[in-house]
Amino acid sequence: MAFGSSEDVSAIKLLLLLVVMYGLVSALTHSVIYMKFVNPLGNDAPLDRFSEGRTIQHVRMLSQEIDGRQEGRPGLKKAAEYIKGQLEVLKERASSNVRIEIEETTVSGSFNMLFLGHNIALGYRNHTNIIMRISSVVSKETDPSVLVNGHFDSPLGSPGAGDCGSCVASMLEIARLIVDSGWVPYRPVIFLFNGAEELFMLGAHGFMKTNKWHDTIGAFINVEASGTGGPDLVCQSGPSSWPSNVYAEAAIYPMANSAAEDVFPVIPGDTDYRIFSQDYGNIPGLDIIFLLGGYFYHTSSDTVERLLPGSIQARGENLFSIIKTFTNSSKLQNTYQTNYSEVTASTFNDERAVFFDYFSWFMIFYSRRVAKVLHSIPIFFFLVFPFTHGRSHSWSAALCDFIKGIFFHTVGIILAVVVPVVFSILRLLFSSQTMNWFAHPYLAFLMFVPSALTGLLIPRIIWRGFPLSQDVSIVKMSEEALSDEARFWGGFGFYAILTMAYLVAGLSGGFVTFFVCASMLPAWISFCLSVKFFGQRSLRSTMFYILPLVPCLAYSVYFGGFLAQFLIEKMGMMGSLPLPYGHYVPDIIVAALIGVVTGWCTGPLMPICGHWLARSSILQFLLHLSVFGLALSSQFFPYTTSAPKRVVFQHTFHTAGSSQILESTYDFSVTDSNSLLFLFKHSPEVAKELNVTSEFSFQSASFSKRNDWMAIFPVSFLFSNSLKFPAKKDDILKQYEYFPELSIQNLSLNSEKGPRRVHLELSLGSLQEVWVAVLNITGPLSSWSFADNLLPGTETYGGGPQSYICRLSGPSDGNWTFWLEANSSEALRVDVSVLDQKLVEPMKRLKDLFPDWVDVTAYSSFMSSYIL
């Protein structure tokens, strides 16, 4: 690899210049997405300012001082008492012109939902919601109000500092700020401290179905966390563009883009937003979520120390400003208003808007109607240009060259994705370890960015062998100028077509490619003007092309870098696919994404810069760098304490009756592509305890069936290659006297051959920390007492026949009573699985044997089956 020619030297200079430019932009991006630009205020901040320091005190109390805020554990009740106590203190010191009402409500109900693509019924009882309504003393009970929702329950095995202690703590600080700042809301503000979100949004459902204020809500803000900080992104908004418009006007640190609304529906998960805005209301609202720090999401590492400084400060200042703007808006209406239908028709018929923030400095917002015009302009430019510049006699030839340019640019973008994917597969063919980049994201960029650039440049080299359709003598332009023009308008046409495709598909992320088009035009004009002074093949002319693109390229790095970091963090919990193909999937996904991001961030440069970079010396350098990155990454272990591997550990008891154990097993599963064999290889103490030898393989293992994981349905569909190991039966008898049991109360027949109804009672025995009970019912079920007697869609679970699944949650001190109705005399089968969070001592000891880079979610599952 030699750089002998002057053009090679110039190419290296340009490459180094681009590396410096992208390096500086990447440093800026890192500073922004990790909130380095926000100065968090401490405990001694003025009382009329939101304070991250004061908020952290609440988080520390909820996640550290209180032990466990899961349903079935005493910590959840203590958290409710703490929240209510804090609100009572605020009420006592509120001024006389503010009315504060505080309620502690228990909600019960039942409904059907589609979650993670699976049908399920949910029955719940006695979940706690804490509600605070702040209004002026002259406000009416029916005045339109703004709801702020956050949940104080936490996931299994997690202290929940980020998810969602940070949400609740922020709400408490905002409530304090309203009281201490002297601001009297123009319209009422309702804070819903929701006690059952992790159980599939039960607290929000209970509020919407039973609370006296639910009809007064004219807008809502749902506060969530899918990590421990970073951008507090608006992931969903609607219906209509009004909520996002309010956010654009009010946010101090805007962190929103409408492309997130295109992506969120395909992400496995959901929030209370769907209850308020979609399933049980048509309320305008915002879904605002912490997205970074996903390594700790739903793990035991979600502690107060993991919260990213500055994140809560930015969230709090944003929320307070947004609440003010919502309450002062003339569009805030509810069902009590006489002109509600008129306002709804005029306001909410507007489709979703297009919006995005620029490095959290400012926000660009325009309506869908404006987007239809604006996003059509690039394709208009592309189609009109061949007819201009006196080319009426050769426009078809020009258009032909431009189409060639589109083709080559498209191939380059495709190869920018394909080449890194091929490199990732080749590496894994020689390595038993995948996801080496997981704990070290920079490795993913080192591995895949050079190979993506290689793919992007390959068509530029091939281009030189293709003749132009235009005749140089007729057009009276040099071949170099015609070639640059064809490549530029080809690239421009590619992004113009994508912009139009977004528009036609009804998606809101078209601003991404429109921004590229809008930046390429002034860059081309600047380049054409510079050519007159510096020549067609001059680095100076190339620089005049690059400079106008810098704002667009910087945004591409900002958006793309954040997206890549978010996805890498989430790959640890995206599920394990069957081997051997599942071994390759995470690396392929990350390689493809970084290829897309690289193409997006550098693609607009290629029409002009490609002349310098598309040469064999540069490609050799990039290929050597790719190989070095692949080799280097193989030396790194995929996990650390700051990026743990997730393991689900279930102690399964198959029972008969209230005190008989048929089988006891330890069941293990992982949520990423490094299998349990990898885990046992690097956890020798665990392997020894389970009698796993070095020759152990999946061929000799006992597989855990999918229906053994019924207690966490439908999350169990993320698992594959789960293993089971024998465990002692008698340890549980020292802890519990009685196990869950289903019994028949009475049986009623409508006729000899007609429907029959079975009345049942589910006793949870002496279990102490029940999180949920799951029923899987197969047979001729025609009705039941859940969900207003409506059956959900059927499921095929564990390879068995079609069945109906219902999850029951709530305090376990009483029995569940219900009835099932069959439309024939054929037997009904009911499989029961009860999840208990209390562990026996041997299981605790086994859990503690795992290394510190493993995060273990452990629980007990009691399973039994009944024929009715």
C-alpha cells in the first residue's frame, strides 16, 4: 500500500481532514447526548427553580432506602406512603389561592390487550394509585386539566432508580416547584403516581376506568425511562400535531424528532401512553422517555449512582415549561366543553407534524400540510434541472446520466450495509464469541465504519469505466464537469426519491432526507462558483462543497450516533434466537445499522469527494483498518459490570394439590445471542454447582419447554435454548406450607349437551411475594368472567393447542374467584403458573455464584394443571 502520486497525497489529506471534522462532531454529539451541556442544580438551588439535587434525594429514598417496589413486596406500599407523605407536606404549605386535592385510590378491573404481538387478558385488584390535583381556588371540577403520569412500581429484581424512580421524583419536584414558585395554574394539573405500570399498564387503565377526573383531562404527559438518562426523547405524540407543537414551543432543551414515532411501534415494549391516547381515550399527549443507559434497564444495576448527571435537570425544566404551556393553551378542551366536538374537529384532524431538534439547541417544526409541499420540492428540482441551462437538445442524455448517478449512489449505499455485514459474518466464522462490541461500543464503529466506507466507494471506482451519455462537444462542458454533475444530481435524486417515499408512505421521518437535499443544493452552488477560481479537480473547490454540508453532516452524526448507541445498549435484551443462526444475528444487525448510519453521514459528500477517495490506496487502507478492527475486537470480552449479561433464573415447582411437589428444577435462559454454554464456560463456579462438565453441550442438555416459562408470558417468547437442571424438592417445604391450588366451587349445566359453567377459586397458598398468576386455558371455552365476558384472541403456547391466557395480579391475601363457560361437554384444561419473588436459600446461594458481569433476574414459579 503506497501513496506515491500527488493525487494519493491529496486524497490522504482530504481523508485526514474528514476524520478531524467527523471526530469533532462526534465529540460534540457525545457531549450533547450525555447531557454535558446541562448544569444540574444542587439541594441549595433557589426554591423557584427545578433542582436535580432535590430530585435525586427522592430517587435515593425510593430505590435505595425502600427495598423493592414490585407488586407483592412490602416496598411498593412503602413507596406509596412516601409519595403521599411528600404531597401532604406540599399541601400544608401551599398558598391560599391554590387548591390541592390528594387521593389514594385502589383500582381493580379486567380487560384484553395485544402486547408484544400476543393476545392476553388482564385481571387485577387493589393496585394503588396516588393522585394530586393542583388548581386555582376559583377553578371548577369540570375544567379541562393536564395530566402528568409516572409509575412508582419497578421491574422484577430491579431497584428502579431510572425506571421509574426518576420519573416519580421529577414529578414530586415539579409539584413542589408549583407550590413554592407561587405559580397558580390557569387550568388544573393532575399528577398520577401510578402503582402498576410494569404489570402491563394496569394503574393507568384503572385510572381511566374509575377515577372521577379522567373525563376532565384535555392533555397528558407520560414520563418514562428505558434507561438511566440521556436525551429525554419524545417517542410518541398525538393524536394530531398539537401536543408536539406545544412541546416545540415550550421545551427548554428540545429533544424530539418525528422519526421516533415511525420507529417506536416496532420496538418490543409499550408505555402508559397507549392507554391514555389509544386504547381507552383519545387524549392528546406526549410520551417522553429516557433512552440511554439501557445497559441497566430492568436490571439490579438500575441504581441512583447510574443516573446520568444533567438528565433529570433537563427533564424537569422541560416538563415545567410544557405543563405551563399546556394549561395556558386555548386548545385545551375536554368532554365537558360545549364546543368540544368543534374544537376536536378543527384541531385534531390535522395529521402528525414533522419536527426535529438540532443538538437540543432549537427545534424545527412544520405541519404535515407544509411537509407535503416542502418534501415535494427536491423531486421537482431533480426532474426540472435537465431542461435548464440551454439543454433542450440534450436533456434526455442528461437525465440518463443522472439516472446512472442514482443507480451508482444507491448501489454505494447498499454496499455500505452489505460489506460490514459480510465482515461481521466472516469474523464469527472464526470466533465462538459474539457481541464483543456490546460493552465497548467504539469497537463497533472501528469494525464497521471503514468497511462501510469501502462499500460506499466501490461504485465510484466502477463509475470511471462507464461512458457518459452526453456529448462533450454538444454540451460544451469538460468530461470532469459532466461527471461531477451526473454524480451530484444522482445523489441528490436518490435522497429526493427517499423523501418522496416517506411522504407517500405517511411517515414523519422524511425530514432526514429532506435536510440532506436542502443542504446539497447550496453545497453544489458553492462548488460550482469555486470551480471558476480553483478548477474542477482542486481540493479547495472540494472544501467549498464540504463547508455548506457541515450543519447537515453534524446532524446526521448526532442522530445516527445516538441511534447506534441506543441499539447497541438494547442488544443485550433483544432476545436469543435458535442456534446456529442466532449466533450471527446481533452482529449482523449492528453492522447493518452502522452501515446505514455511515452511508447517511458520508453519502452526501461522495458525489464530489468520491473522486479523491475512490482510489485503490484509500480502499486498501480502509480494508486494513477493518481487518485490524475485527482482530482487535476479538480480544475484548463482551460484558462488564457496566454492561452486564442478562440471565433469567427460574426455580420451577410442578405441584399437585396444595402441598405435593411433583418436580423441582432450575431453569435458565439468556436474552442475547451468547448462549448458556458460553455462560457456563465463563462461570465455572455455577457450572460446578449444576454439575456442568467441560464436555457439556446442547445435545446432552435437558431443554426447558416454553410453557415452563408461562409465568412471564409473553416475554418468554424472547427466549430460546433454555435449559433445566434438577433441584431439590424439600427446600421449599421449609418456607411454605401451602402451594397455589385451583378448586371447583360448583358446576352448572344449561342442558345435558349445552353450555356448562364452572365456578372456580384460585388460592395462592402461603406464598409471600406473589407478582402475578397466569392461567392458560385450552378446550371449548366460550365465555368467562374476565374482561366483560369477552375472550381475547387465541394463542398457541408451548406447541400445544390454541388457548386463552389471563394474567392476574394484586395482593395475594385473598383468593381469586371466577367462572369459565364451555360450549360442549369436552373437558377444559387450566394450566396455572404463579410467580413468587421469594427465593429458597440454595437458590440464593446459586444466584450469588454468578460473576459480577452477569445480572440475574431470579424468581420461583409454581405450576399446576387441572382438567375440568
